[in-house]
Amino acid sequence: MCVSAYLEAAKVLNLAEPRRFALRSLDRVLAQAWKTDLRNREHAGVGARATHGELLHVVAYSDPEAEHRAVPGLLDDHAFTALACLDAYEATADLSYFKFAHAITDAMITRFYDETSGGFLDSEPGREGKSFGVLATRRKPLQDSPTPAGNPMAAIALLRLHHYSGDASYRDKAELTLETFAGAAEQFGIFAATYGIAVVHLLESPIQVVVIADDADKDAARELCAAAVAPFAFNKSTLQLSASQVAADNLPPALAATIPNLPGLGSRKSFAVLCSGSACQPPVTQAEELRRALDEALQKI
């Protein structure tokens, strides 16, 4: 949650230091808490289902002399870390963050998803050691108390990953998860706020702005990015790519199918493309034109 908050602040306020701090923090979590089976690492490409990873619950203790134990991660750990990785990808266009989000989400499905009834359980059965009292009972968290609940956050992670990967199974699991709690969500009032946000992600078409920044036209790229970031919407995302990054191998599957074919590439001008639902508008080079297009797209929601 802190990584995502710092990245959001850095994006909206155009601050470099919070961005660096967030990425350093996330890199440490991924380096020390995300464990993968070395035998499967070479096969975990962008489209691969890397289900052999494990996310730990603890990175470090405040007492440097405390004995470190490998505490298995819970549903919340996986959902929030996957979302932080997607936020980091949008902040940097570094494909490795998308791959981490992909792998961690797949591990979350493998370890916590209820294939029979839908929804996610908060912990795994049969781990080493014993839990006491209510901690021994597996449950499907819906209520924000006080942090956002694991199930709606997992659904948001699935939906955002679906938009980048094009894999419909992620959307299907997200929808079934939200349907599982549809009859009970209303009674929680404001403590089901994250559930409501997840439903918005499910029902509203995503709006994405991709800015292609050319080195010969950097000022225009900055203005286009500022225009893309300015309006708020739960279902809006922004991504800046340099001209050298526009290659299928450097992009998630959904973007790889469209971005390398844009007509503005090679023009030595920065431009932006606004995509909503399954359609993309023609590239624009002026920030004011992008603002108008975004306003129109958001009014249709």
C-alpha cells in the first residue's frame, strides 16, 4: 500500500524522490520476499503461468538480532504486491514489474482461490506449525477493517492484469469473486468501499493513455503526460514509453498487439494514444487535444 501511495503521489505531484523511494522499497520486497523455483524460472516468460513462486509475509524485523523465519504470505500480501508491481510498471515502463505482477497473481490464484465457490481464502491450509483460536479458521475477507479487504483487492489486481495480458480467465475469476459477495456487500456500508471500487473496475471500460516520447520532442512529451495524469478516474491508467521501448518484446501482450503498429512512430515527434474499451483513437500531438479527448471519454462512463 505504501509503495502504491508513493508512486501515485510521485505521478500526480511530479516528484522524483518519492518515486525512487517507492521503487527501491518494492525492489527490496521482490528480492527478499518473492521466492521462485529455479527449475521453472527459465520458463516464466510474459505469457507463462509462473505458479511455482511463493511470497513471504516478512522481509525484515526491527530487531537486527532476531532470528529470521520464512513466514508464508497471506492473500493480502499477494494482492497488494501484485498491484504495487502494476503501479511500478506504469511508472517506469519496465516490463520486469509486469512479469512480477503476472507471477505473483498466478501464485495468489494457486494458493488462495476457491475453484468451487469462488472468492479467495485468506490463508493456505496445511502449512507447517499450528495456528491458535480464530487464526486457525480460514475465511474470505470482504470487510475493510481498516485496510482494504483481500478479496476486492485481489479482484482489482485480476482485472488490471486482464487489461494488460488479454487473458480472459483473470476477468472471469474477478467477476466470480465479486458475485460471491454481491448479496452481502450492502450490509457492510462504508466498510465495503473497496468492494464498490472493484465493481467499478469490472463494469467500466478501462481508459488508457500511452505517451510515446521522442528524444527530439521531450517538452511535448512532458505536456502530454501532464494532461494524461490530470483527470482522476478509477479505471484510467497512463504509461509513457520511449521510442526505443516500442517493440513487441518490451510490452505486455495486449499492448504488443497495438502499440508497435501506431502510425506516428518514426515521426520524431512525441504523441499520445487514448484507448477505451477495445478501440484506440488516432494519435494526438497536442496536450489540449488530449485533454478534450479524455474529457469526452470520461463523460461516456
